[in-house]
Amino acid sequence: MSSKQTNTLLLTVYALLVVGLPLMGLGTALLSSLGVAGPLARGFTTQYWQQLGAGGGLFSSLLYSLYITLVSLGLSVGIALALVLAGGSTLNRQPFPTLLYVPLLVPSLVMGFYLFQLLSRAGWLSRITYQLGLTSRIEAFPELVQDAAGTGIILAQILMAFPFFTLLFRTLYTDARLDELRNLTKTLGASDRQFRQRVAIPVLLRRASPTLVLFGVASMGAYDIPLLLGRTYPQMVSIFVTDRLSRFDLQEIPVGYGAGFLVAVLMMGSIGWLARTAQNYAL
Amino acid sequence: MNRFIFLFLALTGLPGCSQPEQRDPTAILSQSWPQIEARGKNQPVSMVMWLGDPFINDYMNKYVRPEVKKRYGIDLQIGAGQGAGLVQTLMAEQEAGQPSEVDMAWINGETFYQLRQIKALLGPFTPLLPNARYLDLRNRFINTDFQQPVNGMECPWGNVQLAFIYDSRTITDPPKSFADLPAYIKAHPGQFTIPNEFTGMTILKSWMMALSGNPRLFMGPFNEAVYQKWSGELWTQLDALKPYFWKAGKTFPEQLAPLHQLFANGEVGFTFSNNDAEVDNKINLGFFPKTARAYVPDPGTIQNSHYLGVIGHAQHPEAAMLVINFMISPEAQLRKMDPTVWGDHTVLAIDKLPAGYRKLFRELPTRRYAPDRDAIQGKAFQEPAPEYMTRLFKDFRTHVIETN
């Protein structure tokens, strides 16, 4: 077999694994949501999609997930940029670079449990404030988990994301020779602030944009942390879909498949659009 | 190149070739017990069950597993799985047309209903089990599961009743009835919540039946008019109470374990259990304070049984039946009923047992913190049809959770 044929076969296997299987999964989800696949299928129907649209829960979930993602991503990036640009040489000295790896090794479920124990009203912080006389009863401690603003979820996402972004920006900073660029801008009369705002931040963000997009998508689909630290309503999309798929009423399962299909298509579309946009602006 | 062809075949075709054959359930069930014993011995059995309680896990891992290994050479492998997750797995296996990775499962109520909907159970196997002669199948709380006659499709394993759990050190006057509950919740804001899962739905069902004043209305097939009327009353009551719930009713625990945790931490005043004896179990574990107590509010709560099912396309159905037969033996049931082991009430009729066992069952260490079984038997509601549960679960979200 020629090398061309070998390449074609390899590409076919690759396409089957990378594109074919996920698309088959999506196709099955769509067919199930239309009542034409699955053990309970009773022929084509749009009733499950109507049920999905009637509740409005999916729309709330999408908005809530977007809010959590944007806030946690924005704050994580902000902290990481501040550390890299203001920390400078200190950040390169041991043990700081090694310490940044520690939060990356913690599984999200463990982080969720840890924050729940730490921040809930009966948690460690609340007990410390009570012992110190700062709070007189359990309700006096602010709601930091399962709260309306999603504080616990956002905090957990930040704790898991900012060390990664710090390491990423530090590497990009070196690769882009930003120290040399800073000297150059200084000789042209720019201040440190102008260098950071006009040169360093745009360069770092553009170079990191594909990673930021992927991280945003992963945050939007997070499950463990919102399950532990989030409220029963609104739910993040992954919880919303899983909830529909695991309800006591089997007739809800096609609704869950419909929601899963819609979310997957929306995510794929967003990744495609953002990746193309990011590529256009990449340096 | 051959390597790539091999890889491609391995990914696409070969798994199908190695698939074990599917067996006919009728042929399996037509065997005699000696045949079942002969075929079931020295086989592995895969069982899925709820693994959320260390006492239950210990009972299974440190007692049932070694015993079935010793008696039958069966390697019992226990994995986590229950409810809708189990149903989904079996549905996927059915769609793929492959034998099940699961041989037997701990099921009840809504899962039994769902597994029957998708025809995932083996069939009426219970009459084949020699120890089935001891089962208390005259008891309507055992022979009927969510208004569905069990008919041998699942084997009774344990019997429990919903109980409220509170800390007697901090709460001296718990509400004695569902009728007292609203006033109590209003007078003690933040102390009460309802878990948004199976136990929570059992609370809602019991509350709704108590509100009706006539639990018999809920017997028989699902009745839309009855549901509409009494669930409406329930939502009205919950709506008025919502601001007085834990976290002002803005959120509800998604599982029972976090609610137990909130109770143990003192953040809420009440937790619940579908097992009236669980309070002993949790105190023995050191998880609940020694001052925790359980009770059944008037006019009563739902009592139901849990069961063991053999999966229709199980690979080792005979071995699963041997395991189940052991699990309903007087010896295994006696051990399970001991509050220091698990505290799960037996499904055996004590009067059918050999005299020696009758004495042993009656002399079991009594519960220390849970209500006496005989005292609450008169306050037991039978489980209504599964649709009450599925509707309440959906409507609890619509009428209560999402109205923030």
C-alpha cells in the first residue's frame, strides 16, 4: 500500500474517532429527542422539544452558565495578568513556580468539598468567626456557597484556573520577549503602565486566546463544582441536562437528550466562531 | 499497513465477535433449584446498589460477599448504581443488543416501575428461591411495591418507614404531626428543608396524604383529580412556608447526604430517613449526636420495602439467584436487622421461621434512638402509584424551586 493510501486510511480512522463518534452520539440524542430512537420511542414527535421550550429552564441555565464562566474567567485572567506583570522576577523564584502547580493537582470534586466545608454557614470559617465573637449566630455568616450570585462556584473556578493562566502567561511573556519590548518602549518614552496596557496585555491575551476559549467552554460545562456549590435553581447547563436525564419519569429522558443536543450544538458553534475570531487576532 | 487494518478491525468489528450470547429468560426460569445451583456455583456476580452508607457497605462486603464465596464459590462484585442511572445503563445495553454487565440490583418503587417499562427484569424468579417460603408475602407493605403487585418479579429484601430525625438537645418540642408542621416551621425559621430527591419526595407524598385526611384516596392506579386537588393544597402550604425554610427556600439539598451533613453541623434542625432505624446506625457511626432521635409524625408516613431484582439479560442469572436466596435467608436477615449492623427491618414472617430463629429475631438488641417498630406500624401509609412520585418531583421544581 502506498503512503498516500496509508494516509487516507489513517485519516479515516482519525475522522471516525474524532468526528464520527461524537456526531453519532449527537445524532442519537437528536433522534431520541424526536421520539424515533430509544427503548421508549413511539414514533416521530415534537412534544419533547415543546416541553423543553415551555419551561424556560434551559434558557436560564445557559444565561447563568455564561455569567459564571465570564466572571470566573475574567477574574482568573485578571489575577494571572497582575501576577505576571507585577510579580515579575519574584514569580520566577522558587518556590513560587512550583506552588502554582499545587491547585492544578486538586480534582474539582475535592476543591468543591473543600470550599463547602470552608465556606458554608456551618463551615470552618463560620465557626472561627463565631469563636472570635464576630458572628453571634449561624445566620449572621454571609452566604458564600449555594448563594444567588454563585460566589462559591466562581471562587472554586478561579482557584483552579488562575494558577494555570499564570503559568501560561509567564511562558508566553518569555516567548514573546516582552522584557525586550519593554526596554524598547521605554527608550521611545513609554511608561511602565503604558507598556503593560498597550503592549503586554494585548500580546498575552491574543496569544492565549485559543486556550482561554477552551477553558471557557470547559468552565461552562463544569459539573462537580456547581453540583456541590450551586443552587437548585438556576442550574448550570451540565446539571440541567443531567437532571433531566436522571429524573424519575422516563418520559423526561428525551427532553434531556434534546437539551444535551442543543447545548452541544451551541457549544460547538461558539467554539468554531471564537476559534476563528481568535485566530484572526492571534500574533 | 497490516497494523492499521488490525487497529481498524479492533476498533470497529472485533468487539462484536467476542460478545457473549444472550440467554432466553423463559429457559432460565424453567430450571429446577438443583439445576440453578449447579449452574450458578463458582460464577462471578455483578451487583449494583446504593453505596452511601458505611454500615450497609460493611454488611455487604464483610458478610454477604465472604458468605456467598464460602457457600457457592461466587465472586460477588458490588458496584455503585441505582435509580435512573441504572435504568439508563440497562436501556443503553438493550439498545446495543448486548448482555448486561449487571446481574442483580437493589431496587424499589420507581426503579421497579421503570425497569418493568423497559422490560429489563428477568421475570418471576422469587418462587424458585427455597428461602422464599419464609417471606411475609401476606403483608401488603411487602407484596405490593408502589401499588404494583410484586408477583415474584423482584424479591423483598428489607422494609422501612419514613422518619423525621431531630436533635433532642436543641429541639425539645418537635412538631408531633403534619398539621403542626406549618406553625412549627414559621416559629423556627431556617431549621427545615426538603431534599430534592427520593426521600424528599417521600416526605411530600406523606404530607400530601396527611393533608387529604384520607390516605386511602391514594390507593390503586394514579388518580389525576386526587393528585390535582391534594398536590394543590400542598403547594399552597409550601408556598406560604417557603420564606421560613433553610436559606429562605431559595435552594434545597439535592441529595440526602448533604442534608445529614447540615443536620450534623447544626445548620438545620431536622433531617429525614426512609429507614426508621437509621438514626441508630448514624449515631453508632458517630455521625449524628447521641441526642438525635427519630419519630413518625401523625397521622403517619409512608412505609415501603426494598427489593432485589435479577436483570433480564444478566450473564449470570443463576448465580444471582443463589446470592438473593442467601440474602433472604433467616441468618442473613437476622444479621441485617441488628441495629449495630444495619437496622433494616426484615421481610420474613417471624411465625414462619423455625423456632430457634423466631427466638433470635425476638431477642435482637432493641433500637435505642429509633421509634419502636410495633408502635409506628399503625402510622404507616402504603406507597401510592409511581406517577404520584414522578409528578411531585416535576411539580416541586415548577411550583417551589423555580418560583424564586
